[in-house]
Amino acid sequence: MVGAVSSVQFGAAFAKSIFDEIGPGGTVFLRMLFAALVLMAIWRPRVRGHSRRDLILMVLFGASLAGMNATFYAALDRIPLGVAVTFEFIGPLSVAVFGSRKRLDLAWAALAAAGIVLLSDFGGADLDGLGVALALTAGAFWAAYILLAARVGQVFPGGDGLALAMLVAVVPLVPLGIADGGSDLLVVGVLAVGFAVAMLSSAIPYTLELEALRRMPANVFGVLMSLEPAVAATAGFIVLGENLAAREIVAILLVVAASAGAARGASIAMRDA
């Protein structure tokens, strides 16, 4: 989970470097296209042997991937990375809260939420309304992704389900990518950055997340995703030169504490099982 979260947020920070050339639509298209090609080559998934229900599940998983990434990149074009991730995190946090059966899990979720609110600085930021709406929409797709990924991991071996879903996700992004990127999609430098972003933001983290979801409940997974805003702030500092205020450092400590508590609870539950 730590590897997945770090990879995704540093990938998002690097992705902004080609927004001026191909826009968020072109960037997300290249990201998903390269990730799909690599995953298909690695796993060589087979459709045969799966029921119609399994295939529908995989297509829905692919749709959630396309929606989550397209809306997040559109939001990232309008509001800062840390703020976008903060709003988007409402999705996985909802999975953690509504799927929990233990009061302790709710307490960790509340602590993470406090850190997210502190990190976002709602009162001092002049935020773009459409950007916020897009980030919230991305959060809804993120929640669907968490729930669908757990089921896909159960019916498809290895990374077969992820590879097929990634290929499905590329289809609705084709017109968006061409409209935003145009002929600049064929520039060598842009393609190189797009490939790097694909590895950091899609192929590597989604594979790690799928394996994590095979080993822990969806609600615990959702709480652990609270690392996202903290890592996003760190990526912004390292890649984009964004300084961290005292308020942001306190927020990161709250989020890390919540994640550590959730991880400890998950370890105890798996040991007892």
C-alpha cells in the first residue's frame, strides 16, 4: 500500500509537466494507453473460461478506472495537487466509514478526516468550483474502484482482471486524448514522460493495490488510502518545490497516525484469522 500510494502521487506530480503540451485529457490517455499495453504484455490475460457476469464486472472496473483518472486529471488542471487529492479522498474514506463494523475503524477514519480538513486549508484557498466538483466526482469513482477491485481480484487470477480492465478504460479516453493533445501526442519527449507517468501512476500502483485488496478488507484498505494527501503534499514539495507550512505538517502527522492504527488493526485481524 505504501508503495502504491507513493508511486501514484509522484506520478501525478510528474504528469503536470506535460499539461501545457497535451492537456489533462491527452495526459490521462497516454497514461492509460501505455499502462494497458504493458499490463497486457506481462499478464497476457484470457477471456475464455469466464462467465458473462465476470466479464461485466471487469468492464465496470474498467469504466471506474477511466472515470476516476479522467476527472482527477481535469481537477488537477484547475486546483493544486494536495487539495485535489484531499477532496478526492472523500470516496475511499466513505468506503471505510460505511463499510466498517468496528468502532475503532471509525475512530481511525475520523482522525484521518481531521488531518485532511486541516491539510486542505478551505478558508484560505481561492478554489475553482468546477475543479472541486471534478475532484469529488473522481472520489466517487475511486470508491467504486475499491469495491470493484476486490471482486475482480477474486474472479480473475493474477493481474488478468486489471490488464483487461485497463484496456477497456482506454476506449472512452481516445476522443478525449485526441481532442486535448492532437498531434503533440506523437512528440517523442511527451511520449517518454507519458510512459513514465503510466508506470508510476497506473501499472505499478494498481498492481500493488490489487494484491493488497486480496489480503485485507475493503474498509481497512480505504482507511490506509488516507496516506494519499500526505504523500501528495510530499510529492509537491520534492517535485514542484511547494513548501510545507506548520499546519500541513500537523495534518500529515494526523493522517499517518490514522494509517498506522488501521494497519495495526488489520495485522491483528489477519493473525487472529
